[in-house]
Amino acid sequence: MSEVKNIHQPKADNQTEDKSKTEKLDTNYWRSFKDLFRDTSLIEASNHEFGDGVKDDFEPSKLSGISRRKFLALVGASAALAGAGCSDYRSKGDIIPYNKMPEEITVGKANYYASTSTACSHGCGVLIKTREGRPIKVDGNPDHPVSKGKTCAKCQASILSLYDPERLKFPMRKSRNGGFLKSTWQHVDDEIINALNKIGNKQIAFVSQRIISPTGKKVLDDFVKQYPNTKIYSYELFDEQIRNSAWQKCYGINKFPLISWDKAKVILGLETDFLGTDGNKVETSRLYTQGREVNNLKKFNRLYVAESTLSVTGMNSDYRFRLRPDAQFEFVMCLLNEINKNGISVPGSLPLGGYSLKSFAGKYSLSLKNLKQLVKDLASAKGESVIYAGRTLPENVHIAVNLLNEALGNTALYRTDSIDVDVLPLLKHEEIKELVNDMNAGNVGMIIHYDSNPVFHFPDDLGYKDALKKVPVVVSITGSQNDSSELGNYTLPLSHDFESWGDAKTRTGFYSFQQPVIDPIFSTRQKEAILLTWLKGKPVVFDEMVYHKYLMNNWQNNLYPTFNTKMTFTEFWNAGLHDGIAILEEEPDSFGSFNSSALSELQNAVKASSKYIVVLRESYQAGDGKFLNNGWLLELPHPVSKITWDNYAAVSHNTAKDLGIKSNDMIAIRVGDRKLEIPAFIQPGTADKTITIELGFGRKVVGIVGTGVGFNANVLRSKSAGISPWIYLANNVSKSGSSYHLVATMEHHMFGEALTKDAAQKRKIIQEGTVKEYQKDAHFLNTENPVKMESLYNPHEYPGVKWGMAVDLNKCVGCGDCVVACNAENNIPIVGKDQVAVSREMQWLRVDRYYSGSIDDPVTSNQIMLCQQCDNAPCENVCPVAATTHSPDGLNQMIYNRCVGTRYCSNNCPYKVRRFNFFNYRDHFKDNYQQSHLLSLVYNPEVTVRSRGVMEKCTFCIQRIMEARSNAIEEHRPLKGSDVRTACQDACNTEAIKFGDMNDKDSEFYKKYRTHELGYYVLEDVNTRPNVTYIAKLRNIESEEV
Amino acid sequence: MTKDYSVELALIEGNPPLRELDDLIAAPIDTRPSHKYNIALAITGGLLLIGAICVGLTFYYGIGMWGNNIPVAWAFDITNFVFWVGIGHAGTLISAILYLLRQQWRTGIARFAEAMTIFAVICAGLFPIIHTGRPWLAGYLIPYPNQHGIWPNFISPLVWDVFAVSTYLTVSLVFWYVGLIPDFATLRDRATNKIKKTIYSVFSLGWRHSNRHWKHYEKVYMILAGLATPLVLSVHTVVSWDFAVAVLPGWHSTIFPPYFVAGAIFSGFAMVSTVLIFVRKVFDMEHIITMDHLEKMNKIILLTGSMVGYAYIIEWFMSWYSGTPFELFTTLNRAFGPYGWAYWIMVSCNVFFPQLFWFKKIRRSIPVTLVIVILVNVGMWFERFVIIVSSLSRDFLPSSWHYFTPTLVDFGILFGSFGLFFTLILLFAKSLPVISISEIKGVLQGAQPSHHGDEHDA
């Protein structure tokens, strides 16, 4: 350091110290006098070899004095970054802001609109969640008097149909060579109006499913007025006509009352699945489980079920009898005889003496003890029990059941507050024959398939399909090409419910409204608008608002006045659209007294046959076939068998032995001259010689999702009903030699294997008790663990909220609605049958079904299983990259970006609730189907769409928690447990799922559910400390042990 | 017949001259590959290619190409990993532990066994990478400083695995290379081809067989042997923790570390035997890799096989003694459940057949030995399969139970790993001395100062 020019002056306070240094002279090589005399400034400078300008401790504030070194370093770094870091980055598309900001949309906030679902004909009220103008989720409308904020699986899944890439996008007309050509509305409207005008005296036939819209009915009335030759045929695949006609005979009214299931102490279901498909299950299951309230044992009901094969209702029964459907009549008559013997008088003078319960029990190997218990319960719960016959049973059973209810005074449980309303009564089964005759005679000039699929639904031997060829003009108004539209001349694309206006009247006491939540995505129209356009005649100018105006007009002029409200019409209308419903004071029809002349129907003893009997039931998944292109529903495991993507013939193991078959073997069923080959499945709890098949599968003309799914058992139906239109005696059932592969999400365990028998009970996964046991000792479960288990690691701290769930197994009926709701909320992909076959389904939430007991009379236990968000989560320890971690609010988080996919977490999860993307399922399923731009619109923007190779699982709907949290912060209030509802909880018809804050010791959640004495954790011994409490199911049986 | 046990048996039969040993060991390197060699290489290369295609398919489409499912999220992938790691252990045992114990008979087989260790670890190391769902992110398992401040989860056994296996590979590679240096020098001195000479010169690091060199060499070799010794125990212990640390019945077991180490040595020796039986025949080295070698290895197989058998018995005892229904079920299910067939293959191959080695005749019969060691290899692969797959397929909740069925891609990758292993072996046998030229000279009769000499007696 020879230069001294740059050296700074030393600071004054350093001088004393420096002085002492200068006194300590030593031998020194000096280069200048300053060196020699140890000038302090020089010593100070030697501590900083480089001046300020060349220092390396980078400080941005002093950037002005940038050094040469720093400059070069920065130039180098920027060049390197520009070269390596900013290379061709994956294009994520363009983000385009709103040109004109819609008034009601805040970007990032969901809007909810009330509407009415027409997924089935019950017309439940829904709230549709939309984000930036696109509907993404359907939930129930809490104001709706019937559905009360709940929805079923089909309603949840109907949103997927909105975005089905295979929806019809434009009108089509058939070309000469038989194929369909793209056309325009202008063109087809012109041609159809021409045809209508030239119809002459020939008939115009509308074939429709149940119509629930009063204004829609008015459009049809207008049509009839203009074209008087018009006839409207409305039908449903499953209807209540037999019950209605029985009531006509018994009470003189072609209707039946609703039932106060919540008030019933004893319920006997005969071949009915009122918790599944029979009637409006959303309401019924809610009312039924109000009678399974574990905190109100006095009201606890007892459910007896006699049915051919295990249904959702059967799974929930306390006592179950497996009984072929043609023995139901004898069964009811035996019950009548028994209660008669018990001193309860049965109206009329029926020869009941021949019906002996004892010999009946013997004939069908039923437990006489349980049957006697049933009689005892019915007799002691007079006026508080319900006997309910399934809608597929023949009329005489219904009449006998009415008589039994009458004798027991159960008419007190018939509801008087409301009753089902038919806007347009369904046509009688015989009337369809007339239509076909007319068609064959050439009297029908035009058929309009009014959003219906009669070729698939009508019995084959009716000959509707062939008769269709004799009709010159066949117009099909449908959402997507189906078996009927393909045989027609014109296929007109129908708008989805969520793109349509409308109203609905299904019950007395209220109307509900339907409003569009998105513009029609394609060139589609709603069916009423199509008719109104035709009615205007030429020249055809389509007005998008035509039906909206018509609807408002009809309401203003006809319906609004009936309300007697002080509101102006505009106020009324806006309130109605906002609420989704309009409440009306209405008296339901009343029923007359029991007409004993109906009893003549019961005089003849109907003996059950010993032949094979075929029972056709409604599908849980595909509905009547309408949802056969909906992957969410097809992948929803059957609530009982857990089979997906197929229907099957359920047989008992005795029947299988007789036929020499195993599950998956094809059997040939012959009814009359009609034949069906279908795979058999050995369903525990099935009556012998009974074959149960669900309808709605096996459509020939359907999109790629539904192609090849299931078998069409409609072909077994006949225009001349068997025992009933859904129950037939088979001429012959035989093994057909080939086999098929049914796939299920659960393995089917051998009842006989000692190793696996009752495993769920032995392992305390399922813990149950009986009402008597609970009454005797509330703590019979003994969940207190005597050994305090420690963890190697420090326990987590939960300073704020801590999320937890409680599942009341007394209320869970095992329907699976929550599974579909979870699919919709969390962007869960469809994987397809081939992947379910290798156990790779992606559903985050599943309903586990365990059998115990014997294969003939199994006891069924359901348990929803989802991530238990354990405090000591085994998955967290083993993840090598910390992709699954613990949050301070008790969640076990999954960080998709960090996950490399070792799957170790899944291996170490005792509950096996983690799901792995073995493929990119959006690409893998049906050749890219889920990557369609249209289908992508269904995704919830708050939830990441996971890539392949990534693990995923239930997050307790973290996006909903975060939304609630940000709302709470915005409103300056603490976050409360009740602020968050999970998607499964929202969907659960019976409120079996409770969610809340476990740190909030005053909350209802904590006090009533989390700390319930019946609450237990699954696999407590593993010391995972789950945050899902299961409240043990109580069986209302006589014994003290399950 | 009486035997004088005080006299050490000749390790090399026939006492060949030193020059002849050089020629013999260098012969495969100096000659052009034979027709048979090319056929063998074509077969192993073909297998390797099949494996590469299957791995390519997996990378392109995802793990779904395999039979893995939920609950059986690990199957062939980790089975192969543990199998190959296990194979490596014999090499380290032979080269390090037997060296420290001055078991001079190891000399004839040490080099080969070490090479097999490296190749087996290479095969093994592939599986943790390809088994991940997103292999391009496998680097997340390595701790490296990053702007997010995210580190691997150090309490996860898979991270321990990364350290264990990479340490094992590094130490084995260095140990092997150090042992090769004097041989490279010998080869360099023999080489007439200029290119070969250059290559050998580079790798021999200027070795001149000087006394100083030998002194340093012996020290380094001793230290490395000392370093490698704990690895024999630690690597497979860490691998066993992948299972033992989990809560799964059938995995959660304290016996796993010793049981896995014994199993690893067992399978490793079986693999070394399998390969050496062919090598000594093909390369005319029957007098260097002698019957005595094979017999000694068979004895170790007998010992470790019995240890493994003992572990199987203890598993039964523990599952009963633990009192947990899950453990008991898993053990019963292994033997009598859907994967019972695999269990009984495992038991018969690993416990029953090796017991035949109690008979000297069988120990010294090459065909019978070959059959048994191959069966041991099969059995040990099945052991890992049984532990992994049968435990996973039926765990806690019966609702999630599912059977695992492998796909063709699974088999393709399994065979591909054998293809890789044997391709590397063949390339090794043709390019490097399969027996240590320098060490083997040290165990010739008369090469060592005798401990029975007069001077030492006093």
C-alpha cells in the first residue's frame, strides 16, 4: 500500500486505542515515514484493503457508487439469467380482462343463483354456484320446502352434462343416405312448420317424460289449440301408477299421500327402496333419519324390510327378510291375519284364516322369531307405524298394504300438509299401445320426441321402433343424440336446464322457478322456445327471450293473481327468482274413507310361483338412461355392490349354485320370447330364484363415455305386464358359457373364509351397538384407551381453530351422494372402467360397505372414509420431499407442486385414502375426453388440477376454509367453525356429516358430536389421532348385541 | 484320511508361474471377443433394450403402465430395488470384511464380487428414480440450497436411502478403482497398442510398482476396507427402515435390519456364485477360482440362509406374541392368503434348498450348487415381493384391499435390470482383469513369508 491519497481519515474515538498500539513498536519494514511512525490512518486503512467503491458487500442503497467488479458481476449474471432462465416458457394462454365489467361479477367471487333441477322429475330446488359467469357446482336451495338445501348424486352430476363435449351443437336433419347433416334453425324450423301446416287430419304426437312445468304445459296447450290433432303422451320408466290405481280403488282418488316418516316408530318396507330410488329420496331420507337421532332414543324408529335383493333401504334395516316379490302379497295377508289374531280388527271380511305366518316363514326360510317381533311391534305401535309397498309391486299388494295401514290406524301418519301434484298426469300404460297402433295404421303424421327416449324406454315388443318408420316426420328435441332421435328426421339440440327458463310445480304449497345461469353454449334452444317459434308460423324469426317473456306473461296474468300478495308483480317475480320458490297457501287434496269394496281384489289367494323371477329396478347411477354419458355417475360405486360402470343380474349364492355359475359368468334369461344375456353377480342377501337387474344401462346410441356400459334389461319388459310392468316370471335361466368382467371398488370377501370373516368388526373399524345396549350403558363402546400412547415427535400445536369432522353413522344411509359432490368440488377426474378394475379410482371420499353375519342374511355396515387428517399422520413422516405437511389448523396438507410421487405416503396411510395419478387421467380416459375445452369449464378454479405422478387426497375442502378465513379477516371477526361447510356435508341428505372447530369447546359440534360417548376413531391403536369421529351406529333390535 | 490343519491349503491350484497368471487373467482383454461372447452380449443387450423401452413407456405415460395400485403403491419397483441392493452386499463383504479378517481365499473372487457390487448398486439406484411419479423432479430428494429454503424431509427413510445408496456406490467405486490401479499398471506394461497404452497409463496414475507405492497402496486399501465394512451393515439396515419405520403390519418390525442384512449377504453370495460358476469355466480360471472357493461360499449361503429362516420363524412368533390382530392377520395372510404361492416359493427357495449344503457332496457339486444358488436368487426376490406386496395388498381396512397383478411393462423392467447387470458384467469381463493380478500373486504358494519358519518360532 504505497499510495496514501485515498486513505480516509480515522474516526476520533479510535484514537486512544490506536495510541496504545503505536507505543508497542516492533521491528518493522517501512516504506514511508508514515509507515515508520505507525500513522493511525494508515493502520486503519490497512484493515480495509479495498476502498468503498470496490467493496463486495453488496448494498443496493449505495448502488450509485457501483464498483467495476460489481458491475461486471451484474452484467454477467443478467446475461446468464437471460440466456438460461428466460427460455421458452410454457404458454399458459392469454388472460383477457372483461371489456365491459358485468355489474354483478366480482372476479374471484362466486355468485349463487336459485333455480330448479330437472335432473329427475322431482324438481328439487338448487343453488348454482357460478364463477366469472360459468356454473361450476350445484347445491340444494335451503329455502326449497322439499329438498331443503340438499341434492342427490344425479343433481350434483348434472353440471357435468352441461359441459359434455358430446352435446348436440346445432340442428341436424337426416340426409337421403340415412346420416345426419348439419343444418340451421331457420331451415329446420321452416320445414317443420311446413309439415305441421300440411298435417291435415293426421295426429301430431308428443312423446314426453313427466312434465312438471305449469307454463311449459301451457305452451303445449297452446300448441294443441293451434293444432287440434295433437296428443301428448307423457311417461316415465318408473312411475307410481300402480300405487295410484290402488288408492283410486281404496280411497277414490288417483293419488297417494306423503308420509310422515319422521313420526313413524315402526316402518315396514316391502320391496321398496325409499332411501334410494323410490320416490323423492332427498326428502324421505331426511325425514327417515330424523327418526334415527341418537340423542333422542325415545323417537328411535325401527325399520323392517322385506325385499328381493339388498338395496340402500335394506342395508339400513334393523330386521331384514329376503323375499321374492310375488310372495309379498301372501306376506301382507299373513300379517293381516296375525294382527287380527292379536285382537286388532281388520276392516272387511276377508278369509284370512288360510294365511299362516308360521308356514310362510317355513316356506321362505325366514326367521319366525323376527316375524313375530314384527307383528308385535306393529300391534304395539298402532297409529305410529308405516307399511310401505314398493311402486313396482302389483296392485293387490298395495291394496292389502292400505288395508293393513288402515287396520293399524297408521293413516295418522299420512301427511296432510302437502301432496304431490301432477301438472300433466302420466298416460296409462295401455295408452301407449294405442299410440303404436295409430302409428302403424298411418294415422300419425308427426312424432315429436320432447326430450324423451321412448325407443329405449318402451318395451321392445310394443313395436314402437318399427312403427316409427311409418311416421313421415319424426322430430327429436334432445340434448344429445339418443336411440330415438337417431331414427327420426330432425334432431333439434336442446338447451341444458342451466341455460333455460322455467317453473315447476311438484307439490302443493309452492312453485319453484328455473332461471338460466349461462347463455346457451351452443346453438341450442329450450324446448318451449322451439314450440313457441313454430306456433308463430312464418316467417320464422327466433327471439331468444321468447319463452322468458311468455313465462313472465303467464305468471303475471295467470299465476301471480292466485297468490294474493301485496307485492307488485315485478317485486314478486324478482323475489321468486331470487328465492327460487314462491310459497302459496294451498289445501292439498283430501282422501276419502277406506272403501271396502276394494277388498274384493284380495279375495283370490295369489300363490307365489316357484319359477325364476326377474325384478327390474331403477339404477342408482344412470337414472333411466339419461345419465349414461355422465362419467361421475357411472364411476360412482353402486351403493350396495360397489360395482361401477355396469349393471348386472344380482342372484343369491344358492341360485348361483343351482345355475352352476360364479360372479362374472354370463347368464341367459328368457322371459316369454324375450331374451337377455347379462353377467351375474352373487349379491349377499338376495332371495333365492330371484334375479334383480337395474334398468337404464346398455343404450345403443350414446356418447363415448356410455358406449358399452352395461346391458339393456328393458328388452325383458313387455307391453302385457307380467306380475307388474317391472316384475316378470322367467321361462328359463341358464348359464350361457361366456364370462364378463364386472369391476368394483371393493373386493368381495368370502363369507366362509375364517381369515377375513367379519374383519371390519374384529378390527374395530366398525363399532356398533344396539339401542338396548346403549340405554343400559351409555359407555358400552369403551373407547377410553387404557394405554396412553406417545409419539416420538413433539405434538403439534393448534393455537387457533382446529378442524374436525364427525360422521353420524346412524344417519349415513350409504347412498354416495357425497362422493359425487366431492368429485364436483375438487376437480376429481374420471378414470374409467379399466382403471377401477386395477383399483386406481380417484374419488377422495368413499363409502365403505362391510357385511357381517351370513351370506343369506348379512348385516350391512356403511362408513364413509376420507382423509382422517391425523394429528400424528403417518404419511407426513415418510414423505422424502416434505410434500405433505401439517398445518396449524390441524390439516394434513398436500403440496402438489412439491410431490415427486414416491407413493410412500399412501403405503403408510392406514386408511388408504390417498389417491395417486397413475396416468394423466384427463388424457388417458377415453382418448383425451376430459381435456376438451368445454369440459374444462366445469373445474373449480379454486382447486388445482393435478398432473400425473402426483398424490392427492381429501383436504377438508381447504378452498372453502380459505374463503371463510378471508371473509372473516375482511369482516374483522375471528374465524368460527360454523363458517365452513365441506362439499360432502352440503350434499349429505341426512346431515350425517358434521364439520367444525374442535378448539371451540362451546360449539354444538364439539359438545354434541366430537365428544359424544358413541364417538370412536377408526384404528385408534395405530395412534394416528384422527380428526374424524365416527358416531357408532345403533341397531334398534331386541337383543343387546349386534 | 487324516488332515494336517496347520498347513494352509493352496489357494491356487497347480502353482502356475507368475507370467502365466498375467497372461491368463489378461487373456480376455487381449483377445478379440469370441462368437459366444457376442451372442451373450446380444442377449443381455436385448434385455437391456426391452427394459429401456419399458422405462421409456413409463416415463411417457406414467406409473399406470405398471400393475401398481392403491393399496399396492409399491410392487416390482421397490422389490427390484431392494433385491439389487442386496445383491451388492456380497461384494463388499468379500472385499472389505474378509480382507480385514485376512481371509486370503477371497483374493480369487474379490475383484469380481466388487464389480458386481457396483453394477448391482447401479441397477438398484435406477429404481428409486424411475419409481417416482415425476422422475424429472427426483432431484428434490437431494438436499441443495434453494431460494425457497425447502429441504428434504430428513425424518423420511427414503431420504436416508438416498444417502445410504449414494455413499455405498461412491465408496465401492473408489475401493474398486484403488484395487485396480496396480493391475492397470501391469496392463499398461503389457500393452502394445498405443491407444490401450494411453488409456491404461491414465488410469494407472503413474504406478511403478515401487515399494513406496505399495506401502501407500496397502494403507489406503486398508482404510477403505475399514470404511466399507460398516456399509455392509448400514446400507441394508437403512433400506430395511423403509419398511420398519412404516406403520404397516408386516413392515413395522424391529427384526428387519439384521434380517435384511443377512438376506442381502445370502442373496449376494448366491449371485456371485451364479456368475463365477460360468466365468471360471468360460475363462479357464478353474484353478484360480477353485472348488474350495465355491464350497466356502456355499457355507456362507448355508449360514445366512439359516439366519433368514430363523427370521421367518421369529416373524410368526412375534405376530402371535405382539397380540395385535393386524400383525397376526398379516402373517397368516402371507402364508395362506392370495399371495400364499409367493410365500411358499420364498420359504422353499430360501430355507429348504440351502439346507442341502450341510452335505459336503452337494457343496462341492457344481451343477447342484448352480441350481440352488439360482433358486436362492429367485427366493430372495420373492422375499422382497412378499414383504412389499402381500403386506400392502391387505392392510388395515378391508375396504381398500386389492390384489396386485403385474403388467408386461413390470416384467420388462425387471428383465431389463438383469439385462443391465449382465451387460455391465460382460463388458467388465472383457475390458478389465476379473481377478486381481497383483493380489493373486501374493497368495501363490511361497509368496508370503511363512509363519512356520524357524525365525518366528522363538
